[in-house]
Amino acid sequence: MTQETKEKAPELDENGLRQALRIAGGCTLGFTICKLMEWPYGIFFTVYPMLLLGMVPTLSKSVIRQFFGSAVFCAFVVLVLQGYLSHLPVVMTGFAFLSFCGLFFVMSNGRAFLFGALGVVSLSIQLHYSSYVDQGSSIYPLIISNITAITLTVLIALLMHLLFPDIEPRTPRTIPSKSKQSIRHEVLLCATVATLSFIVFQVLDLQDSISAQAASVLILFSLCWKAVGVASWHRAVGTLIGCNIALVSQLILYNHADILLFSVFILWLLSFIFARFHILGGGAPGIGFGVLTTFGILFGQYLGPDKTFVYSTLYRFSSVSVAIVVSLIAVYVMHIILNSFSVTRHHTYM
């Protein structure tokens, strides 16, 4: 009799391996160009390639249109909110809520999920940054940096797909149909929680908590209460792992942080390792994706050899943990309230 085959660890197929190479190469190239050019807001140039190459395994005209469309939409909203409505907080909050409603609507009905997802993340980050622009300063550098990062990200994605193309055609994902009540439920739930996150971070003046605000929005990508609970756990675990890895990499770079090549190599290696876990998990925003975006944000905020992210790493995990717990409570409360009405009751996908 033949010896029973032992259970093997999961391995990437050819397409998965090439996607992992695209993710690692893309975020590393964006980070490198940003640092060489000394551009501000490095978080855009490091995280956006992770989002585009990690959430979408293939690149098409529709994907590119959605990516650019999210940049234009967010630039318009930030200009209106901070340029014309910053002295009217109630009106500004209402406009932000309507903007989030539009983004979550296209995510819920599946017509332009990427546009909505990137728009939600980009809008949250830009609103956070623009709220703390010094008096008398302009918000245009922020908007220009975001548009530049998105343009560069698309070019990088095209290059990565050229260098590491898929071997076999991928099966397109099927989009489950939803009832109108479920769509209303998901839109109102997610838009309300995202707006509450915006209000809390403004009222408490949490200038250094961009990671926590981003986490409170990223867990909403699952759209409904049950899935958000799982996403929150994945996000918390991913943040913990990512923070510890960032601390270890900081210790390695401690006396060599002025050499960009070392930072680039470590970022590429970490990105490739956890891109593998992300892809093996099905490509959905899970623990691997949480790890990726965690140290992506930290590397993006690391601006020079005279700065370290040891404190930022420790603060990030504690603030993200609190943000996730509070957001979960808000999601559950909104879920109960909306399910009390037949027009906003959430149903199982048809």
C-alpha cells in the first residue's frame, strides 16, 4: 500500500504568484519614487498600489476609469467641504454623509465597487488631512498629491501587469443580486458609521490617528453586520501583526535608515510575503490585506532618516483597536435600528 499523502501547506498557483509580485513591486515602486522626489503624503503612493493590485487581480478600462473617477470625485468633495463649508459644520457633515451614501450605494449594488471602495478610503484620508491644514495654507497640495498618486498608481499597475502577466485567464466573479431593502440597509448603515467616524475624529481633534480612522472605514467594505464582525477581527489581527513587523523592520533599519535601498528591500520583502497570505485567503480584505496596509501606511508616513515610527507603531495599534470596537458598536446599533423597518430590513442575498 502506498503511504498516505500528508497534507501540504497551500501554495500559490502561477496567477497568484504573479499577482503577489505585482503587489510587492507596485507598492515598493510607488514608495521609492515618492521618497526620491521628496513628495508629501507618502501614504498615498505606498497604499494605493496595494489597493489597486490587491483588490483587483486584473486591469481593464473599467477599473482604470473607476480609479480616476474616485480621484475626481474626492477632489471635488474635499474642495467643497473644506473650501466652502468648513465654517458650517452641520452643513459640512450633511454633505459628507450624502457623499458616503453615494459611494456605498455603488458598492452595494455592485456596479462600481472599486470606485466606491477607493472613494471611501481616499475621501476619509483626505478629509482627515485637510481638516488640520494650517490656517492660511492651501488644501490644493493635498489634492494634487492625491491625484498624482492615483495617476502614478495606474502607470505602475500597467507596468506590473506588463512585467508579471497572468498565465491563465481568470474566471470573473459573480455579483449576487440584492433586494432594494438590503441595499438601503447597507448604504444607510455604512454611510452613517463613516460619517460618525468623521465627526468623532474632528470633535476630539485626533490629528495623529489617520490609521484608526482608515480602519474604521475599511471594515465597512463588508457592508453588513455579520460580515463586518469578521472583517473587524481580521483587521485587528492584521494590524497587530503589521505593527510588530514594522517594529522589527525599524530595529533592523535603526542605524541605516538614511540608505533608501535598505528600506526599499525590506518593504518589498514584507509586501511579497503577506501578499501571498492575502491571495491564499481568496483575495478578499482579510488578515493578510490588513497586514499589508498596516505597514504600508507606516512606511508611507516614514519621511526620512531623522524620524522613526516606533511611537507611531505602538500608538497605531492601540488607536486602531479602540476605533474598531467603537465602530463595531455603532454598526450593531444601526443594524438593529434599520432592521426595525421593513423598507430597510436586511435580507439574505438572492
